[in-house]
Amino acid sequence: MSHPILAIVGRPNVGKSRLFNRLIGGSAKALVDDQPGVTRDRHYGVADWRGREFIVVDTGGLIPGAEDPLDKKVWGQAFLAIEEADFILCLMDGLEGPTAVDEVLVRELRKSNKPVFFCVNKIDEATHEKETFEFSRLGLKNLYPVSAEHGRGVSDLLEAIYGKLPPSPSVTLPADRQPSPIQGEGVLRVAIIGRPNVGKSTFINKLAGLERVVVHEEAGTTRDAIDVVIERGGKKLVLVDTAGIKKKSATKTRLEKFSAMKSLKAMDHSQLVCLLLDATQGVTHQDLQLAHTVWEAKKGLLFLVNKWDLMKASLKKYVEDVTPQFGELREAPLLVVSAKTGQNCEAIWDTLFTIQSAMEKRLSTSALNEWLEKILVSHPLPMYKGKNVKIFYGTQVGVEPPHFVFFTNYPQGVPVSYRRYLARQLLMAMGGLKIPLALTFRLRKK
């Protein structure tokens, strides 16, 4: 049997994400804000109570009978979570009292034939508990008053959930139910980043073969970083769908800034990054800024030009026109794809694995120094303050990215131009694929 799954549902802005964070340890893994409708996708985490683990799923706010297309999709995503859940936690707002929406939700959840824990949130003090009595008119007998903000009543709720848990699980979750974040040896994390509305969620859904994240034509649908597990060629990958990152001057609200921070943090926690571009809009200044942010973070980079199905230009001509704009990144791997039709999407796997292999490559100390000796003979270092600059030897000290340390008599005497030259020559010696390298120059102690 698999780990039991608890889905948190409720109308918008009742505190679902805050309670989710509280249940899985308070580490603020779900994006929390006072603005309604922050969470739109399913978000997974692991809760542990008295040595028993269960999966918690945070969902978007439910609006029964909503006509807005996006609200309908959020409703659909939440009910996918309800269908796969073993238990349901329905959260309501104790400060606002029961609403017509709560009444509809209670009625719908009773049809699920699954255990439901009805909780009243924002009961921050004992004097607020009387607010829960109003919810009795919904026909609810066992109510759990909690404060997701301060943790009040959460242990009683966890005890109630604990009492309903089946015997300890003996096997792990299937791949599409793994909690987030998914880490571990052999798991490749790939962040999908880009400007709003370039097709990141559609692209991930095409790769995953199911609608795992909400897709809608409105820019900025994804507000949080969502993990999706995919297996290809015997390898497990985690694709991280992120919020669209706007240029700084257009990032106005606190929520937009927080979303951008979550996206950049997801990038930082990934080994590789796919930067999705819109073929119909060309390369924008924001695209270039994102690319250089990835490169400065020393992450493997793959340019993915989306919406290629809408283009009539030849691939060769397009690449010739676009890549010079990337400057020093013009030789980075680039693929054209169509998330809508699936054109060329399967081609990314081999490219990602090739980039991963390059990022993990090691050169032996002997091979590195044989190469270095040839380089220094063919392209000697310039003088520094009238003195000869010597690089005595080098060694590789790390991977992801490959990190090389060179010992010299004048570290400050190795100019930036020569460092770039060494990096270019090193990449050629390692196979020629454009990946970031870390080069450190240290003083050799006498």
C-alpha cells in the first residue's frame, strides 16, 4: 500500500497554504499571501506525526459554479487531488463565518464517500472558539478549530488524522505522486523558466503526458514552483514549472516579487535550466537577462524556442539571426519546439542528458596539466608589472559545474581575457559543449 494522501480544499483565502506549510513542518514551501487565489496548482509535501508519514496536497481555492475559465481549471485540478486523496481536509474561515460557498463545498465533499476533516481556521485565541458554533448550521458535528498562523489546535488535528491512518506503508509512492521537492542521488532537477505566457506549463504538460499543472492563456497562471516527475531512458527527472519572471520595473505587487523569488530559488536548486523563449516575439532584453542570470549561477543552460509551429522562417535562418544576440552564450545548446503540437519536444531528453554528462565530467590531474602545458606554450601569459606570470599546475576540484583551480605566482596577473581564453580551450578539451565552468587562480605557496 502507498502513503496515505490528505488533500486540503476550501474556498480562496481561507489559509490552505499556510496550514499546508504548518502540517509539513512550517518551512513555507507553499507560496503564502493574503491575496485570494494565490495557489492554483496542486502542491505536494510530506507530513510526519509521531513517526507516521502521510502526503499533504495543497490545492487552489474552489469556487463552485464559477464561469471564469481559469477558475474552472483550478476547480478541476483541486478535484483531481480529491479523487487521488485518501482523506480530505476542508478548511473554512472562522473570522468570516460560514458562507454559501462553504455550504456547497460541504455538500459536494459528502458525496466523495471519503473521510473529511472539517476545520475552522483563524481561531487564534481561546475566546475565538465560539466562532466555530456558527458552522454547526452546515450540519457539521466534529469541527477542528485551528490557527494555521500560530499553530493553535494543529496538534489536535494531527492526532485526529493519525487515528485514521492505515498501518505503516511498505512501499513508496508511484512516480506521479511523489512529494515535492524530490531530491536524491540519480534525480536530475530541471527548472523551466521564462517570461510570463511563453508556454512553460503547456510544455511540461506535453512532456508529462497529462495535465499536471494549470494551463491558461492568461499570463502568469503559475504562481509557485511545481515539481513534476518524469522517467526517460531509465533516468528520473524532476521538471520544475515556475512562475513567469517579469522585468523588474513590471514586478509591482509583493506577490509578483515573491513568485519571482520562488522561481529563482527553484532555478538555484536545479542542476539544469531550460529557458523558454517565444519564437513569435524574438529575443527580448528580459530573455537575455534571464539567460545571464542562469549562466552566472553556473547552471547548465538549454535555450528552448517555443511556438515554432507558428513560424514560417527556416530554422537555419532563424538561428543565424537570433544566436548573435546571446553574446557569449551564442554557442549554448538551442532547440526549437512546439509545446502545443509536441513538435521536437522529445528531442530535449538527449540534449538534457548530454548537458548533464558535460556538467559532471572530470579531467584527471595528469590530463589537465598536459593540456595546460600545451596551452601555455602556444599562448603565453602577458607580463604583469614587468614580471613573468607563471601557471605552475592545475587540478579539478568539483563538478556541476566543473571547477578548476590553477596555482600561479601572480593570481591578480592573469587577465580576464586570458581566463576566458582558458575557459574556451577547456570546453574544447572536454567535448566542445557550451557549459559554465568555474576557474579559480590561487597563489602557489613557496
